[in-house]
Amino acid sequence: MQQLMGRIIFDEKECDVLVILSTSSDVLIGTSLLKVKTLFIDFIERRVEVKDKVV
């Protein structure tokens, strides 16, 4: 496993993120990016949606 610092654009904002590289086939998005979002995962259709949190 290798760790690097990177920059991404998420929700129209540029952010510094820790990138972890591995040979695993499973991927998990950093949860701090999703604190005001709702994450929908459809494992059957292999689709992921990120939407603004509905209050």
C-alpha cells in the first residue's frame, strides 16, 4: 500500500486529499468529502451517485 497527497475537485471545490494506492479491487471514497452529501450505491448495476443531503 502506498500513500500520497493529491488535489481533487469535488462539488466544484478544490481539496487536498490523502490518496491510498493498493491492489485491492474494492474502493471506498473518503468519508470527509461526503459529510454533507448522500451516497447511493447500486451494487447490481455497479453505479454510484453522490447527491446533496436532503434535510
